Amino acid sequence: MSTAVELIESHAAELRGFGASLPDDFGDAVRELESQLDEDELGRWAETGIALANHSLRSWEAAAEYFRASSDVLDHLSFDQLMGWTGLATELADRSSVVAAAFLKATPDVLDQLPPEGLEPWARQGEQLCRGNWKSIALASLFFGTSPRLLDSLDLDQLNELLGVVDTLTERSYELATTCLEGSPPIFDELAPRDREPFLQFARAVTRASWADTRLYFERGPGLLGQIEEKQRGEFLELAAGVTTQVGRQGFPLFADAAAALGEIDAVDHSELLGFARRLAASSPIAAMEYLKSAPFVRSRLTQLQMERWAEEGAGVLFTDSNAEGAEAFFRLESTRAEEMLAALSARIELPRIGAILRLYAKALTGQDVSVRSTEELVDAGIGWVTESTATTEGTAIYLPPWVSTFEDRDENFLVYKVFATHQSGRIEFGSFDYAFGIDGRHTSSSVAGREEEAAASSDEESNPTTPMERYFDIFGNRGLISGLFTVIEDTRVDAFVGREYGGIRAALRRLQAFEAGHRPDVREMGLQQAFVENLLRASLNRPETILWPSSLQDVMRDGLAALKVVEQEAATVQDSAEVAAALYDIADRIPNIVQALSDDEWQALDDEMFSVTPNMPGG
């Protein structure tokens, strides 16, 4: 009879007294271990397991996990180490057989992450949580159960830091401690390795300062942290931890607000902002976080250099005047000094301050009582001069941006407003809202009636337009494409009139057009159809030298530019714009809107012939 069979038969009766499944677990384990252990070792292993089952009233549950896990554990440990592991389990069983069972069950997976010498420190970590009451037993068991996943992301020291956070929470709420521990594995899975240690440091600071905020931090922290530039997250967390240690319960709200604020700013600026905040934090942690919180608002009104000057003014309040409260108010934008400095530095002009002047200017241009409104109203009301292809302004209002900060000089930004107002007034004065369906233009013949018949014949949908402009747009299958083309063409016509009629605005118009053209996206990264429309827009801004187009399609662009010049001629009307847009739609609709993998050599700028193309509709 083999040793395995003898062991199974000799202990069968005793094991049956602990439950129906324990003899089977023992028998399965003996058969697996027979090839891994010699006769003496197998006997010692069995005796240890039987002793564990007899250790306390419910320790047979731990013995069952011991039997099930032993074979896998032996893949990682020597026999002597296995006996040490059993000793750790027995010590845990003195506290709770449930905790011992959780420890034994998790060990095979933990050994995929830890070396053998890490078993005892890990066991002591879980033991630390077990204080004899049922809540602590459940928490210690949860710790062992989640350890394999946590050790995928954390080393043993970091796991100990997390344990410290959880252990501190147990002094206030076992439920909160359990929630944070349960939610930890996915959090640390998602965090970059460099961010895990700072995340834990800040977790410790939050728990000590305001334990109730720990749950919010575990729930919202990763998302808030995701708004910070990747390489700066650790630095931000270290700053937040230092701030929280000093300010207590305000720490987490300051962290959350500052993180959200940084999320509104270009990530390339995070390093500079955090560096200045760290400098402030040495004397006033609150001022440091208030600086970060106010950064999006200040940056929207100042250039980078101007913001640096403004921030140094606040730093002077802190360091030179030794006035921490004053500095906090400064960076919170609650001090007169901060507001005055902001106003003095800002080149930004806001519409409410000059709206009355622009209204009088528009009235002088058009001879009509024209209201001046913010483009924000277009978003709120869902209207625009060409929204869903209808001129909903009816020529009674001009819509301008709520502020302008294009240039670093206030006078130049006022001229931007003046250009915008002139262009919008030009739409009224030069007939953008006077379109009549089917009427010839000054330089073109109407084709819309025939197009409408073709569209009706190829569609089962009935069109019920409410305005001539909407009727026009209903003809075309790709409404977005025709809308974009018509806007470019009509803006070109209006700007041509403005350039001829209002010489005083010509220089400012050209400068703004050059600025806009210089900040357009790269056409080489667009689909060809989109790139075609983009190049027409650049030509409408009088910057044809910025156009790039595939050499194999130069004839297409030549036709487009020639058509665009039709509406630049004197006396061109909105009827001409509609016909030119329709002709260009026919061209663009045949261009596949795919990104072409072309070499830089294949994307060519315009040649001299293209610069001097004469007005001409496609097809003559």
C-alpha cells in the first residue's frame, strides 16, 4: 500500500468529523503532493494540516484551504518554507480561522508577485488589521483576498502604505475602510507607476486631515489626476499632500479645485504653474492652491508673460509684505490690487465695455438701427446668420465674440472688434440676407431650379422650406458641405466689398486675415474634401501662399480659385455667392474625403499662374 493511500485511510475518520468535503480535499492534496514530497515530508505535511484542523472550533476551514493550496505553493517554496507558511497560518488562526483561511487561499497568487521572504511581512500586514471583532476579521480577510490584484500594481512597501490608510480609517469607520480597500485594485491598475507612491502619500495626508474625504479621494482622485500632465502628476500630488498636512480639512477641496483648474489649461504649461505654486507653498499653502485655481481665468485674459508679471505681484504680497492672508486674497481674485493689476496688464477687450461704440459704428455704416449681441447668444438660442441654412438674424443684429485677446495690444484688439463689426455690418449693407431663389446673379446665371428638380426626382422625402435660403440648401445632399462652402464664398464677397468701400479698415482687415491664416490647421492631416474647402478659406483670407494641395489635383484647385474670384468682382451679389458655392459643391462632392498618405513633395504650394488666375465659373 502506498504512503498516500495509508495517509488517506489513517486520517479519514478524523477528518470526516470536520465536514463532508475535508476528507476529499485532503485526499486530493495527498495524491498531488506524493510526487513532490518524500515519505517523511508528506507525513509531516499531513500532520501539520490535521493539527491546523484541530486548532480551534472553525479552523478546519483554514485546513481545507491549506490542503487545496499546498501543491501550488510548493511550486514557489521549499518544504521548509512551506512549513514556515503553515506556521504563519497557525498564528493567524489564533486570531481568526476565517482570516487564516483567506491568507492560505490567496498565497499561491501572491507568490506570483512576492519572493518567499515576502510572505511573513505580508502575513503581518493582514494580522495588523485583525482585532478580534467581526468587522476587523472581515476587513483582514478582504485584505488577503485583494492582495494578489494589489500586488500587480504595488510593491510590498506601497501595500503597507495603503494598509496604513485603511487602518487609520478603521478608527472612524470600518465601512469606509472596507469601501476604500475594495476600490483600490482598479485605481492602482490605472495609475502610472510613477504616480502610485505620491497618490498614497496624499491619501495618507487626506485621511489624517479629514478622514471622511478619503472616500471622495479614492472615487474622484484618479479622474482629477488624469487632467494633469502625466509627468507632473507626482509633483502635483506631493504639493497637495504638503498643503493638506498644513491646512487640514481644506486640503481635499483645494486639491479637487486645483486639479480641475489645471485641466482647463494646456498641459505644456502645467510644469511652470506647479513650479510657481510650489514656491508659494513654502510660505502659504493656501495661496499656492488658490493660484492654481485662478490660473484658467487669469490665463484667458493675459498672455503668458503678462500672467507671470501678475503672479509675481502676488508673490510680492506674500514674501515682501509678509502678508499671507493678503496673498491668498490676491490669488483668489478677491483683492483690489489683484483686479487692478489684471486690468492694467490685460490686452483683452470685452464686448460689454465697447458694445455701445460698436453699435453706433454699425449704424453709421448701414444707416440702420442695428443691435450688437454676443455670439454666446447664438449658442444659447441655437441661431446664427447661417444656422441650418437660414438667416435668422434677419439683418437686424450683428453678433460678435464676448471678448477679443488676439493680440497683445489693447488698441489692436479694438481694431479686431472693428473688423468684425465692419464685416458683420457688411453682410447687412451688401445684401447677405437678400437671397431670392432662382434669380440670376450679376456675374452668374441661376441653376437652382434645375438642381431642385433633380433633387426632387432622386429623393422620396418632401421638402418644406420656410425661407429662400433654406430652400436653396435643401437642394444639396451634403448639407454640411454646401453650408461650409456658401459661408466661405459669401464672406469672401463681403470682405471684397469692405476692402473697396472702407479704405480705413483695410490694413486692419489684412492683418487679421494674415493672423487667422497663420493659425489654420495643417491641410495635410485632413481628408481631401475638407482640405479643398480649407484652401478656399485661405484664399478668401487673401493668403493664397499658405495653400498646399496635391500636385496631381492642381486643376481642381485652379477651378476652385477661379470660381472664388467671381464673387470678388465689383457688384457681385449674394445670388452670385449661391451659384459659385453650388458649382464648387459639384467639384468638392467628387473629391473623396479621405486622408491621403502623400509625401511632402506631392503637397505643393501654388505657382505664379495659380496666383493670377482670372475669375471663371467651372466649365466656363
